[in-house]
Amino acid sequence: MVKDYFMGDEKSTKTLIHLMKYHSQKINGTLAKGTIQNFQITEGYVLKFLKTIKLKDIYLSRLNYKFICDFESFLFQYYPGRTSQSDEP
């Protein structure tokens, strides 16, 4: 998939949510329970981040450095249990 993208042969329109679900299916039963739980928590953070940027999903071809940096910034500012990003810690 990555090779196809860089070679210009990208024919599918895979999304980040699709990839996360696929990954979850692949790791289920192969890794420790705590590791799988950490992946699920990370998936939740990605979904929350997408919601803050008013997206339900994003095509893999749209993932770029800005998206990664914005997600990193979201993670540094996110506090579990708060109702919104504007709440004070």
C-alpha cells in the first residue's frame, strides 16, 4: 500500500479508520492483553482528534506531517475525563 502510493499506483481509497480496524483484527489474540488495550486507547485518541478537526475519517493519502504534528499537539493537550479541549486541567 505504501509502495503503491509512492510509485503512483494507488488504486484504493483506504482510510485511517479502516487501517486501525484491520490492525485490531490482526493483533487480536497475538499480543498481550495490556498491549491490545493500549492500541485500543490510542484508537480512541485518534477518533477524538478526528472529531476535533471535524472529520469522521481521513484517507491515508491525506496523512502528512502537519496531521502528525497536530495529533501530537492534541495528545499533549488532552486530559482524559475532561468534557472538552477548552476545559482547564
